[in-house]
Amino acid sequence: MAKWGMVIDLDKCTACQACVVACQAENNVPISNPETAKAGRSIHWLEMIPFVDDEYPHVRMRLLPRPCMHCENPPCIKVCPVGATQISSEGIVGQINARCIGCRYCTTACPYTVKYFNWFKPEWPKGMERYLNPDVTVRYNGVVEKCTFCHHRLQKARDLAQYEHRELGPDDYIPACVQTCPAEAMYFGDLGNPKSTVSILSQSKRAFLLMEDLGTHPKVIYLSEGV
């Protein structure tokens, strides 16, 4: 059984935010207007988070891509009263929109703040609805949204592999953010396969996890700059 995970090399990342745009377009994420953004109600399944690197006088401002961490021990699942947040046998933490009652316990429990409540009915400028991805549902208002590692792509890749009478290849399933990154700073694959690129990179001396001391065991691993 696969154990899907991601590695992000901060030494390569240029903070161009192509991954953010790709995620927005791929998953039909609602577009926020200035008023909504000012109220703190914008939705981004993947964000660029600023952080301060090094110490004075060599302080540098850096940006860190932050999708859902798809934790092995996700606190969001433990608090959901209706089982709307679930983790698959392959380690992908998903959101069942039809079950969600909008209580937002999961958003409070998530230490990475990567879950977003859909406050309003999604609307797109005239003509933009033609560009919605037919493989992804448009969530109604009143539910929580989050990154799913583009799980719909996994289903499509499996169907294609079955149709072609072959096993699922290592490059058959790649999320939109990884595919779009022009600097090739994002890697995706099976962490359970010791020969996969992500598994090898996760053992690097530069590898680190966000808030590792919390014991959530994220499956998104970062590589720090240089050695």
C-alpha cells in the first residue's frame, strides 16, 4: 500500500506562487474579493507563508509553500463529530463535504491552519465558470475545504492503469502544484517505497518537518537551504 507524501526544497523554491495558482484552478477554489479577503475569509488550499530566516544582522524574509500536511496522526479527524474528515489507507487526509456540518472543530484543531470554512456560496466572474475542472466538485457554502493532494488525479490514474492492464507508475499520479512548479522544487510520491525520490529526499540532512514536536507526523517534508 502506497504512503503518499511530498517534499519541498526551499533551496530551489523561488516563491513565484505558480503552485498556488495551479491549486486554485485545479480544485475549483472560490475566488475572494477584496472585502472578503480583508475580513479574513479568503480560501487558499495552498499558501505561501512568510518566515524570518537567520538572525540579526543577517535576517532574511523567506516564503514557505504550505499545503495540508496530511498528518499520520491528524488532530482534525479526532474532533470531527460527524466523520467528515477522514484519512485513507494511503495516508491522504480528505474532506467529505456531504457530511460536513460546518462546526469548524477541525479548523481549530489543525495547528497548521490549512483548513478553510466556505462562508459564502461560490461565485465566479461571468465566463469563468467555463474553466471549472469537471473532475472536482464545487463545494456549497457552509463546509470546510482543504488540500487533498489532488486525490481525483489518483482515481483517474488508477482507472487508466487498469484500462491499460498495468500497475500504477511512480509518475502517473502527481498533484497540480508539483506538476506546475517551474523550479522543480516540489516532489511527490510514495514515502513507503525506499527507492522513490521523496523517500530518499526525506532522509536528507536538510529535511525537517513543521512543528515536529506536536507529534502529528506530517507527510509534507521540507528541505532547508544548503547544508
